[in-house]
Amino acid sequence: MSQSLKTAVIGAGVAGLSAARELLREGHIVTVFEKADHLGGTWFYDPRTDSDPIGLDPNRETIHTSLYLSLRTNLPRQLMGFLDYPFPDRDSGDHSAFPGHQEVLWFLNKFAEEFGLIELVRFNTEVVRVERVEGKSEFWVVESRSLDSLRQEIFEAVVVCSGHFTEPRLATITGIEKWPGYQIHSHNYRVPEPFRGQVVVIVGFGASAFDISRDIARVAKEVHIASRSPDVRAIKLANHGNIWLHTMVKFVSEDSMVVFEDGSSVYADVIFYCTGYRYHYPFLETNGIVSVEDNRVGPLYKHVFPPALAPRLSFIGIPEKVTGYHLPNIGITMQVGSSRFIG
């Protein structure tokens, strides 16, 4: 066994729970910090939304999860578990190949209970600062806030598992400052009812845009999807009477018009950004050794370890799409390659 280290894991979602289990197996002393009062990270459904629907206000009240009520996995359940802990069925659960988010949350809680992870978690505890101890490169100070109190502790390693589906990234649209309609990012979407009878323009055509456009179309008057794909042409989608596909938005105007690059236009009530998220680690202080530029965290070896700080600082769950890999043993062994859980 490698040296046993006092290790802080930030976040009790998929990445944090899987990292905590592997660290525990290798004999490390693990503390998991979770700012919510529950496990699951982004897989916990919360009907609340941010106080700013597009996320521009730095002082807004932030809700961590981006789950909408109708969300189902976009991978079959056979790939949603861990290689040595498959996604099981439960008698009263959702047995479909692509289960709903409730089933994923149940699975994560079962996983945490079976491997003794729940007692490692400090709930309602937010990490506000992580920084190397001055003059001691192998030690980190972790400052956390619980209720109204602040606490500082020294750890020998820190594993960042706080996710990257909370801080909205927006598209740049000419004229948006004077456009009078309502704007929202997919992070703050929960149910379709608020869009009943409205004309909605969705910017982006990834997984969330695909889901949300069809969810909203059940109640909206019209849904228009703006895609950056060079092969897109303006068409009405087959089998959908009120969904149209367009090229990207070219500009918007003060009279509520949205003009697309192909010359088509609509008068819209809502612009809906399905434009992804930014990596955001406001608590981490590394004096520029680790940076987030152009929505890329780096430099990272294997998307996990900053070379100058390895293995005492690491990031789990950075890639958006991954099929898993096995990390070499360089001091802290975390076999995240055993995890094929895509969250």
C-alpha cells in the first residue's frame, strides 16, 4: 500500500463518491466536503433555480443542479454503473434501458451506503478556499464554511470533484442588450409549463437542446432551434408540428425579432441558451499553476493531475465525454478507469 494521506474530496456527486471509495480502498484518510444536505451532485433534482436565469449576476443565489424534471439518462443503464458495481434494478424502480434521474440518484445513495461513504461526508459544508501551505509544498489548507462558521484544516492531498454543470456559458448575440424578451439558460430549466403558448428560440443543438426543445414543444406555440452546424438548413422537423431547425442566430432587434444567418426570422418571446457550462473553481488558489482558459482546465496530465502539483492535487470528472482509463500509480492510487458512469 502507498503512503496513507489525509485527503480532502470536494463534492459528493458521482466523481466525489467514486474517488472517495478508491482512496479509502488504498488506505487514505478521507473527508468529503458537500455544500448541500444530500448526496448526488447534479443528479439531485431541485425545483428551485438561480435568482438570475442566465447566470450573469455574480451575486446571484446559485442552485448546483441543472436537472429538469423529465430528464432521463442518454446512456443505457448497462453503461451507467461502475465496472465492479453495475447499475441494478429495484422492485419499485424504473426498469427501462434509459432510466430517469430518480433511478440514478437511488443508485448513488445505494453505492455510498454499501461502501461506507456516507459517514465520510460533511454535509452543508462549502469549501471556500484551497491553497498550499506556505513553505510546505505537500500540505494544503482547506477553508470551509458550515452554517455561519469558518473552519481551516490542513490536508496532505486535495481531490476536486465539484463538477462543471453549474456555471452557465452564453452565446454572444448581436443586439441582445436591447432585445425585450425573456432569456434563460438550460441550467435553470425545470418544467415546460412557464413557456405555454410562447414562441421560443433555443440556441444550441446538443443533448440538453434536443431534450428541452421536445419537452417545451408540448406546450409552446413554436420552438425554433438555432444550430452552429454548417450542414443545417431551415426546416420543420419531421414528426414535430411546431419545431423548426435553423442556422445560428445572426442578430436580434428591439421589436422582439430574431434573425437567423440563413435570412429567416421569427418574433420570439424567449431566447433559451442550451450553450453549455464554464469550468469554475473560485475556491482554488494555485498562483497561476492551474488555470481555466478558453473553458479548458490545465495543464493536467491525463485530465487529472497538474504536473507541478501531482499527486497532491487532482481533478476528477473534468472531461465531458470519456469511456474511462486506468491511472498509473504515482502516489495516490485512484482507479477511476473502473468508472464508466457518465454524469
